[in-house]
Amino acid sequence: MDITVTWTIRQLWTDYRFNLTETGIHLITVSPILAKKIWKPDLFVEGSQKSYVHKTTTDNMAMRIRGEGLIDFKTKLTTTSLCEMELRW
């Protein structure tokens, strides 16, 4: 059997190349166009048969850069995965 799930994924990581402490800026909101050019960790969904990232007029994502390079990335994803179930009455 298959299961289809829509979820919002939040990934946090630090990239010291985006250190904001010397600029006095505490938070930057990154546009979706620029967010596509910034490295993001690979996301792996075990057992996934098909997955897609939601789009409206632009990609359904949000990226913020904080403090010493902490990157906060959110996106909406739908995936269909294998789901081994044994249902009995």
C-alpha cells in the first residue's frame, strides 16, 4: 500500500559565511529567487515513490538568516511512500 502525506519541513543549519554579527543586522528574510542559489542540505524520504515541492506563484518556501549564520528554511512537500500495513478485522 501507499501513503501520501503533505507536510511542512523545517531545516536549521549554520553556515558561517552568512555571519551577520559584524553588520548589526539580526535577521534577513531571503526571497525565494535568492534562496534557490543558497546551498541547502539534501532531504531524503525513505521509501518515497514520488515527491514534489508545492508552488503557487512562486515556490512555497521561507528562508531566514539569523545571527552567526543560522539558516532557517521551511518548505511544503507532498510525498507518496511505500507503507507496509497488515490490516485485519
